[in-house]
Amino acid sequence: MQTVAAVTMVRDDAFFLKAWLRHYGEMFGRENCYIVNHGRGAEVAALAEGCNIFGIPGDPHKNFDVKRWQLLNNLVEGLRKYYKHIVVGDVDELVVWDPGVDGSLPDFLRQSPKGKVFTPLGLEVIHRVDLEDAPIEDRILGPRRHVRPAPHYSKPCIVSAPVKIARGGHFTQFPKLLTPEPLFLFHLKFCDFGIYSGVMDQRNAVTDALNSTIKDAAVGRHWFAEARGEDRAVFEAFETLEMQDAFDMRPLRRRMQRSFKPRGETGFYQFDRPEYDTQYLLPERFYGAI
């Protein structure tokens, strides 16, 4: 049995797809990468050459995020018959093993038995436009050195148990919270001001074509132009986050564990996801990790 498959779904988003392919393609091999090409984009197909590509129609329709996660759930369940672990998530989310800890993500997963769900700690890479002038030409971490805690992106995204994943990938039916200290999930949405604006333009165009409301579309509010806000202000607000003296994630993980509980009567489990007003400077050991 193969050890790991990586699964995502993408529509355009070439910048993030390149990072995803570089990260997981090099780590697991492109033959173990599965990409749902929403809209059958030619650029996606060209960039993902050597991967397993599923082209699906891109016609606008309501509730597409609900349908997206139904598709991903079924794909993960099928691949579990052939792989020990599945890493599944959005194309702008990458799981990273702390470079300061012996081993690697493939090593860890080879040694981990099946029947588990791992939840990396979510960190959002933020572009401090007042401090970071260098463009991202290849690797993201290095030119971008600041992160903020992102409990919303502490996702149960490494799956080897027969569980359903909730829409957005935020919850599963697994009754234990397994969040090993070396595991991080880096969310890249805000890693570059220029990239952010371009991606938001694309997403606003998709929801414009839906001719739908935020509620009907069942997708994040940020996909809608009226909920977007002013891009520059979003990035300038990162300057006000309180800088922490040390890169110590143990308190964040402990808070996750203390608050872990059933999500009502849904069959899913959750932990508290507070809004933090802090930021951290990444240690140099992470530079080049993605």
C-alpha cells in the first residue's frame, strides 16, 4: 500500500497551485497528487502534468462549496483503499513538518498507523507590506517571515480513518484531537498583497456569475465583492497585531485540547477558534519550507 496521497480542488489560482505542486509533488511524488480541476482550466492541466487530474464542469451553480466537499469526501474515502494516509485541503493550505525536529512529514506518516486523523496547528502567513519589500519569486517563507495564529485553519486534514469531513474541512467525526507539535498548516491567502488582490478579483467574478446571495451560495463571505473591504486596509491592519517575543505554539495547542468536544448533535467534533490579535516572527529554520 502506498503511504500518502495529497488531494485538492482548484479553479485557476495558478500561484497557489504552483506552491502546492512544489510542496507535495516533491514530497510525495506527482503520481500521488490528485487535483480536481474545476472548470477544466488549461493552465491547471499544464501545471499539474504528471499528477492525477479530474476535470469537472465549471458552470456557475449555487451551493458549490457544499458540493465541493461532498466530492472531496468521496474521493478521500475511495483513495483510503489504496493509501495509508490522505492529506486533503484547499490549494492555499500546506502542511509543514517543523524543520527543527528530526524526521519529515513522509517519515512521520510512514510510521503512523492507520485509523487516525491528524490536525496540524494553523498559522496564517501575512505580508507585512511595511517591512517586506521582496517579491515572492520561488519559495514563500523567507520573503515572508510573519505569521498570525489561525485556529480556523487548524484543520483535521490528514485522514486515515473512515470519517466524514465537514464543509470547509474544519471538522471531522473523529473523537480524538491528535495535533503533534511538529505539524503546522500554513494558510497562504494573505502571503502577498498583489496576489491577494488578483485572486479576490477572480473569486468575486465567480460569485457575480452565480447571481446569488451569500447564504444561497454556501461559500465564504469573502467571495462576494460587497463583503470584501478595501485590500490595502486589510494588509495595513497586520501592523497592529501584537508581536510575540518567542515562537512558542504550545499554549495554542493546549487551548485546542482543553476545548475539544462534540459539535452539538452533528456527529462532528470541534475546539474553540478564538480570534487572536497577535503575530509571530518565523524562526529562520522555516525559510524555504514552502
